[in-house]
Amino acid sequence: MDLTVIAYVIYLLISVALTIWVARTLSRNGRIFLADVLHGNQKLAEAVNHLLVVGFYLINLGFVALYLKAAEAVADARGLFEALSVKIGVVLLVLGVMHLGNVFVLNKIRRRGVMEREQVPPVAPQGWTGQGGAEGWAAPATGA
């Protein structure tokens, strides 16, 4: 069997396994974060989490498939390891960038939600103060 084909098989096995592991880890640990971002709406958090995982798989597995072709044939064991290290390293970098992009966007959404919650007064207004006169606010007297 040709060493280039062996490199392809090993690359696919490792890349797909890494993609699945990262997606499951992000999905499992991202549920709490999404629930907070979405103000405790668990059903919506699960739906968004599932959609993010599907998108993550599509983008990363698509990249893995497009990046499969080797520039040159693998001639020996050394070339096999060098080709695999470059390809798997690039896949790992893409997975990391995708993860950081997701966290960045979700953090922006979370911050906006926190700011909206802070703008709402904790207690509803209970009445109005009088306007003018003895019961309202008066400007301080300026004396020289």
C-alpha cells in the first residue's frame, strides 16, 4: 500500500476523532454558559447548543475533507510523520479558532444581556414625588 494513502487514512482518523471530541466537549460544557446567555431558557439553550454543534461539525469536517490532498507523495516514514504533523497541526489550529470565535460571539451576547438586566430597576416605582413648592426639589440658594 502507498504511504500517501496511509497518511490519508491516519489523517482522517485523527482529524475526525479530534473534531468529534472537541464538539462533544464544547457541547457538554457550553450548556451552562448558553443557559446564562439565554436568561435560563433551557429549551432554547439546548436548541442553540445543538445548532452550534451541527455548524461546528459541518465547518470542521468540510475543512478536513478539503485539506486532505497532499502536495507531494509521501516517500518514507519520515515524510509520513512530517505530512501528518502539518495537516493535524492545521486542523487543531482551525478547531481552536472556531472555538474562540464561538466563545467571543456568545460572550458578546451574554454581556448585552447582563447590561440589559442592569438597566431594569430591581423594584418597580411606587409613586411620584411632588413637583415644585415645599414638597418638591428646590435649587440651593446662592449666597455671597
